Amino acid sequence: MSTLKHILLVEDDPDIQEVARMALESLGGFEVALASTGQEALDKFPTLHPDLVLLDVMMPGMNGPTTLARLRQTTTGAQTPVVFMTAKVQPHEVTQYKELGAIDVISKPFDPMTLSSQLLEIWSTLEQRPS
Amino acid sequence: MHMTHKGVAHHLLQTGRQTIPRERMAARQTLQHTGAARLSHGGSGAMNHPPFQHKGPHMQSPQPLQDRLAQLRISFCKKLPDRYQGLAQLWDDLSQHESHEALKELHQELHKLAGAGATFGQDQLSAVARRLCDLLQELLQTQRSPSPTQHLLLAQGLKELQPLMHPNPEDT
């Protein structure tokens, strides 16, 4: 597994988007690209080709699960790891999201100080998964 | 082994370990103590950033991040009265002309408020917004008009939000 460097952050709330971006760039040292809607993420994806997509579940218009499903239908985004972010996540929902193709779920509100380490932990588990 | 904040971040990147070093724990505790652990918007949306903002190989220590997060929190709190006006206007419109779209819009605004409120440590605000959100979600799913009781609960909830969205500037 390559190093996690480029992240596409998809979040409709500008406040949360900014907090997450700052945390990922400052503490994680990641390169972060932003999208405010699922459609914007899909439009930007082919040129960005991120290592990982951090995707909000509940967004107006196209929600996270639909965005993921559309991404999986594309040639460039079929295999890219996606991590969902959502509030009030229940264990059965985590299972549900993983069945949809997400590699993990980060619950909101996230701690900006540990968001990067959470993502790195998730990223490290990819090495242990059968391809 | 003593590590600087930069060293901690570098170590984290190299190893991908979840462990939180003592230095970072101390930084987090300081942040929580100042009420800035979950923190607002500096007016920069997705459209304002070029793809992949890269800060270079030198990552910042937590302190500048904490300072920036604290500024965002203050900015978030300052915008709350305007956001309340927006919610009140939506509610007025809904009370006069009920529509699925208006309910949806109110739900989305409250959802954002609940999420951002929790991020910026406004737990009570977040809890009330979340409660209203759940009520509206139920209405949206069933596609029913609010019953008189639900209408009352929504009105009461919005009233509860008012003082929470007009914080004392000294508290921010």
C-alpha cells in the first residue's frame, strides 16, 4: 500500500469543512482537495485522483452513499478507499456503510487533533486486507 | 523518548500509528480547557481553494492549529444570531405555507447547526438542533404534515435555540 498523501474531503458544511481541512493539512501533512457536494466530488475526482475520499454521509442533493455508488461506477474511482463521516453513527449503520463499500466510518463531531491519526490508522488496515 | 510536535506528526505519518503521544495529549487537554477542542468558518468554501492544498514537507505543530481553530470558533459564534434569523424566517414561512421543500430546508439548516455546534463545543445548541432535526426527519420520511403536538414541539425547540444562538460575546 502506498503512502496516504492526497485526500478529497467532501463536506457541505463550510465550518466543518474548514476545521477538517486545517486539521488534515496541519497535523497530518496531507494534501487536501475540497468538494462541497457529491456532484462536485464526482466532477473533480478524475483530475484529482486522490488516495482516499473522506465523505460526509448527509448532504443536500446527492448524499454520501449515492456519491459512493456513483464513484464506484467510474473507472477511476472504482477502487479508491472511501471513509464516511457521520453523526450519531450506530454499529449496524457502520456495517451498512461498509457493505456499501466504505472502508470505515468516522463519527462526528470528530476531534481535529486526532482526525489525521484516525485516518492513518484506517489506512494502515488496508495493508492487511485481501485485495 | 522526547518528541517535538513536528516530530510527533512526522512519526505518525511514517508509522501510521494510532497512539497519541503525551505531548499531543497535553495539547489536546489545553485545547479542551480553553473550550476550543471542537471548534468556524473563516469564509473559505471549497470554491476558494485550489485542488490539493499542500503545506509542504514541514507540518505545523498543534499550537498554531489550536489558535486557528479558536478563531474559527469565535467566527462561528458571531454568526449564530444571523443563522437564528434565518431559521426563524424559515419557520415563519413554513407556518404560513407548509411545503415539503421548506421542511427539507429547515431540516438541512438544523442538521448543519447540530453538526457544527458539536464541533465547536456548543453541546446544548447541538442537542436542541439535533432533537428538532430528528423530528423533522420523521415528518420528511412519512411525508406527513406536523400534527398540532409536533408543531408545538418545533416551535418550542426553536424558541429554546434563541438564547443559545445569541451568546454573550465574552463567552465566545
